Amino acid sequence: MRNLMIFAAALAVMGTFMANVADKMSSDQAQAKAIAQAKNVNAFAAMQPQTTGYAGGRSVEIARDSRGHFQADARIGGQRVDFMVDTGASVIALNESSAARIGVRPSPRDYTSNVSTANGTIKGARTRLAEVNVGGLVVRDVDAMVLPDEALSENLLGLSYLSKLKRFEFAGGKLVLEQ
């Protein structure tokens, strides 16, 4: 219960922090959008993770979306799943619709974990994902939580994935993930 309360508080703090960062960085975002339009690149492609290799491993750079959030396109069980990167989330959080698409269908009795959200406390179902791939950065055996669709509009890529990477940081106006 204590961990869930810490998780909820961290989500609230991170949301506020990310909103402030987005406000401060809006001019960078406008400039990036203008550059993308000038190069005749569609906005969706410009927001996709860019994978680069180097002698020590691989890294992925994720640009901000129009709201100032970092959106990642992942593959789980061969299925594409969209995530908002959330360093304040303890685990990956999936809504029921996305979980069902990747073959995770908790029964009603599996919803035993209390999760505090901005909309109140709800029940979530713990699960484990065999493999999560973000731009070629593959992490295996990842803890996750399934929440009702009405409680979670966007899937969250949390620390159960991020903490298994070599590093993740905000650098040069982008989120950098490294394995």
C-alpha cells in the first residue's frame, strides 16, 4: 500500500514537472516543427524514436510531442503499443484495451492492487511482460499493471522498463534511452 501511495505521489509530481518543462520548452518545439515542415517530414514520423548505435551499445532519442510529452512506440508480443514515457510511474501501466491486444486479459479477480490516480483510487491487475522493445532496446521480464480503460487513457512506460536500461536522461531537448 505504501508503494502504491508513493507511486501515486510520484505520478502527480512528475505530471506537474513535465507540464512546467513543456511550457518552458515550447519555443524549442515550435522551432523543431518548423524544421520538420521545411524538410517535408510529417509530424508523426518526426516524433518517432530515433535509434543510433555506438561502440558501447544502442541508444534511442525521443522528441516531445505537441503537448510536451515523450511518446514512445513499443512492441510487446509482436504488437505495436503506444506509450507516454513516465519516469514517475513505478511500473508499465497498460489500459485494458491495449493489454487485450497483446494477449493480456486479467480476470475480474486479478484486480487486487489499489492504485491511486488523479481521479481517485482504483483496482489494478499485476502482470509480467516477457519482452518490451522500444526502438530496438529490448528489455525482458518487465513488471506491469493493467488498469481499466476509464482510469488510464494513455499507456505509461514506467521504471520497470526504464530502470533496466543503462541510462535514461533528458538531453538536448530530447529524452535519451541507452542500453
